[in-house]
Amino acid sequence: MKYAVSIITLVTLSLFFLSKDSSTLHATPASKGGIQWMTFEEAQARMKTTPKKAFVDMYTSRCGWCKVMDKKTFANKHVIEYMNENFYCIKYNAESKSAIEFKGKKYEYNKEYKANDLAIELMKGQLSFPTSIFFDEKFTNGQPVPGYLDVSKMEMTAKYIGENKHKKMPWNKYQSEFKATWK
């Protein structure tokens, strides 16, 4: 009987969380040592008092490579440490049907694209998932990087933006000279 009650409870909780719009759920797994994910709203509020670069993981719930990136790249201790230290990290479901306000503009779900207009704008109309978007300290100059980033590609890209090397060196030169250290 206890076993049946446990199963029913587990199934009920699973259905509850699966039915939620995942863009409104955000994890801050600092207690587990993970990336400190936040919402756009939280990041915008923090930017006002403590400017910091921002990173957006643009995903969809049905994207297989997005899930691989969660399990491999975003679970890597070097990625976690660097991203938490250098960026406000946002995880956003591009297919969110919830309206969202970003930089004073309201964005809605776009039925034609089956994505939120915020995702469409930030990804410059190129909807492919996952896409990593790196912003400066003013939440401007968003640079989308489409596709799966393994740990070494994440290291290269995050350090290029995070250490302002993009202001001093073209990507091709940086890429040819880069030596990955994260494993």
C-alpha cells in the first residue's frame, strides 16, 4: 500500500511539473554547485546595481542536443565556476507561451514561428537549438552562437567574450591560438 501511494505521489508531482510552462520555472542550483540560472527579470534587476555580462541558454523542451548540453556542458565544474563568476546565466525556453518583458518591451508567443518573439529577436530570426547568446554588461550586443557547445567550445567562446578578447582580436585568430584547459 505504501508503495502504491509513493508511485501515485511521484506520478502526480511529475505531471504537475511537466504541465508547467518551463520558461517560468528556473533553477538556482547553487546549493548543488550548479550554474545559478535566473530569469530575464532577475538578471535585468541585478544589472541595474551590479553590471555583469549575461549568458542565455536558448532551448526548447523537445531539443535533444539541449538536454545533452545540460547533462554534459552545464554540469562541468569548470563551466559552472566560470559562468557563475563572469555571467548572469539565463535559461529560456524559446517556445514559451508566456509574455515576457525585456528592456521595456513586451514579447508574446508567435504562432507562425512557434516561438516567443523574444527568442526570435535575440536569435536574429535564426531559430536553431540550442543557441547560446552572450551579452555585454548593458544587455546589448547579444551574440548568438547556434549549436551544441561541448566543454572545450564553451570554454573558448565564454572566455573570448568574458575576458573581452573579442574587443582586441578577431575570432579566427583567437580560435587558432586558443588552448583548451577545461576537461
